[in-house]
Amino acid sequence: MKAVFVPVMASILTAIILWLVGFISHVFGELTVPIGAVVAFDAKQCPKGWQRFKPAYGQFIRGIDYSGTNIEPDGERAPASWQGDAIKSHTHMQRYADVKGHFSPNGYDYVPHVTKTGKMGVETSPFGGSETRPKNIALLYCVKK
């Protein structure tokens, strides 16, 4: 009887300890994550007690600029406020071709030539996709309720 009793008690004690660890972890986790916290998950569904954070759908997350150093040109923004895309203002030098199609070395030596299509210089072919974006990884953003 003693040979059976010890392993059974050890199994019961192990099960109780594991249950307590799980319960304490659950309670501790519930108490340490504040309501309103937004967290990115590598999952298709939010965990229990969380719901999808819809303002983040398809968006890149940008930290609020509290530095006052104009890292964010629009200044300090409200949490979850949306900002449209933009390309920083810049210029490109247009090189013009002469009547024989030769390009000037510095882009300014020849008088601009208007072609039969009425366009000046050489038109490039379109290049690129349907949006401008950096490399990225998709994660599900959830908000603690």
C-alpha cells in the first residue's frame, strides 16, 4: 500500500502546485496590465479580456513626440489620432535632350526641346507598386478592456 500511496500523493501535490502557479500567473497578469494598454500579438484573435484595436488596422504605429524637438512635424498628437501619408518635399534635376536626343552633361547646356508629343525631355516608365511603405511585419493590435 505504501508503494502506491507515495506516487499518487506526489502526482496530486504536483497537480495542485501547477494549478496554483497557473492561477497566480493569471491573477498577476490581470492585475499588471492596465486597462487601455495596446499590445501587438502574433495571433489571429485577441486574448480573453482584450479586443481588437481597430485604429491600428493596416497602419504603422508612430510614437507620440513629447520631446518638443519637432521629430514629429505636426507636433504633439492625441493618442490613436490618424495621420495621412506624405512624402517630404524634395526636387529632382530634369535633364533635357537636344534635337538629336543627346543629353547635356549637367542638365542645363541645351535649350529644352519639345517633342512631337509636346513633352520636354525624356519621360520615364512608371515604376513601383500601389503604395510607398517600408519593410514590415503584420501583428494584431489589441486593447485591454
